[in-house]
Amino acid sequence: MKFLQNVKVFQKVLLLGVIIIAAFTVLLAAYIYPLFKEKLFDAHEEQTESLVYSAAAVVEHYVELEKNGDLTT
């Protein structure tokens, strides 16, 4: 702590403020990042599920067309 002996009071207070703001920012980011990541994962999962349902509906449509004889191979 010798390096703080030659620093003015204003600079010490300013340094303390910067350290507090940096610590708060890191803690806030550590809290928000997992929430953001989870929301992104949920959105991607929902999009994939929707795509699978759409593909299944298309396949069912063509199966019905084939059963009715409207689609020939």
C-alpha cells in the first residue's frame, strides 16, 4: 500500500469509486449473462420445435394426398 501514500485524497476517492463501479458491473454481468443465455436457448428450442412441427405437417399432407390417390409415384 505504499503507492497510495503519495496519492491525493481526491484521487483515492476517485479510485475507490472506479473500483466499486467495476465490481458492481462485473457482478451484474455475472448475474445477467446466465439469464440472457437461458432466454436465447429457450428461443432457439422453440424455433426448432416449430420447424419440426411444420415439417411433420407437410409430410402428413403428402401422406393424405397419396392415400387419396391424388399423388402418384
